[in-house]
Amino acid sequence: METAKYRLGERHPVHGLYRIIALQDFAGVHTGDEGGWIASEDNLSQSGLAWVFDEAQVFDDAKILGNARIYNTAQVFDRARVYGDATVGGHAQIFGVAEVFDRAWVYQDAWVYEDAHVYDDAWVFEDARVFGSARIHGSAHVGDRMLIAGDSELTQDPALPPAD
């Protein structure tokens, strides 16, 4: 039987989410460290190195799995998934049935939502919005208030130098 890596702590008086508290040391998290906020143990896997830090929030049927990390005041909700070695931070929001995975980063004030997917080594940042069934992957970088929507696909071959 697998040992639990966290437990639910205090309940947030306004949002009804629970603060997580580490029960073991792993990946820079130490026993007793307080993490962010989740609605239930269904939101954050007890296996792997996944963790919710700071004041970040995960709720509804959203899932944080694998080695994913959620930081700052980021929010993951609805039925969104963040997994693999993905990182979500800043004030970013992941929602709908969106997925962020592999080694992707979503941060600052970026939103990924509806059925959008961000993966491989892609970055979505600043005030960018990725939605619809858009796919951002490879080493693509989406920022500076860019909107990527619909059935769009944006990739950058990692073997090529970034565009100037």
C-alpha cells in the first residue's frame, strides 16, 4: 500500500478548499510544509512528485498528476489536467477540459481553456489565451497577449533556432 504524501489541513473560510500539508519529504517539499489549496484528495495525486504550492488552488474535477507543480496564485479547475513535468504559476488559469503536460510551462496571467493542449517544452505566458482545440507544442512560446484559438496548432522544432 502506498504511503500518503499529504493530508488535508484547514478549510478555507471563503472558498471551502483545504490547505494541503506534506507528510513526507520529496522534491524540495519537507514533512510539515503547507502547500496550496485543493477541494479534495481527488484533485492531487498521492503518488509522484506533483504538488500545489503557495496560494494556488485546484478545485472541481481538475487533476494534478505525475510530477506537475502548481505555484503562486494559479488556478486549475473544471475538468482540466496538469501532469507529466508541467509547471503552472503566477496568476495562470487552466480550465475547461484543457491539458498541460510533458515539460510545458504556463505562467504569469496566461489562460489555457476549453479543449486546448499545451505540451512538450512549450511556454504560454504574459496575457496569452489558448483555447478552443488549439495545440501548442514543441518548443513554441506564446505570450504578449497572443490569442491562439479554434483548431490552431503552433509548434517550434527544437532543432531550429527561435525566430527573431
